[in-house]
Amino acid sequence: MKKLKITLVKSPIDRPQKQKLTLEALGLTKTNSSKEVEATPQVLGMIRKVEHMLKVEEI
């Protein structure tokens, strides 16, 4: 399975509650925080919902 490094680059302030909860589920709570995750269909779907606030890199 591929690994992805996701970084939160925009603040979740003034965003819908669903987007905030999605970021929390991904483990991103603070701006510029990063996380390495497996590229499963579930995670890719969550990334797609908030991709305008993330920077995604393949490892």
C-alpha cells in the first residue's frame, strides 16, 4: 500500500463542521501539522473532501 504525507496548510476556522470533523479524523488539528497515512479508499475519500486545505505528498 502506498503511504501519503498530508499537511494542513489552511486553517479550519470558518469551515463547515463536517470539514472540521474530517480533519480531526485524519489527525490534523493544527495548521502545518503533518501525518503519514496509508492510501486506503476511506482515507482517500476523506482527503478529497478537504483537499483545498491540504498538501498531499506521496512517500
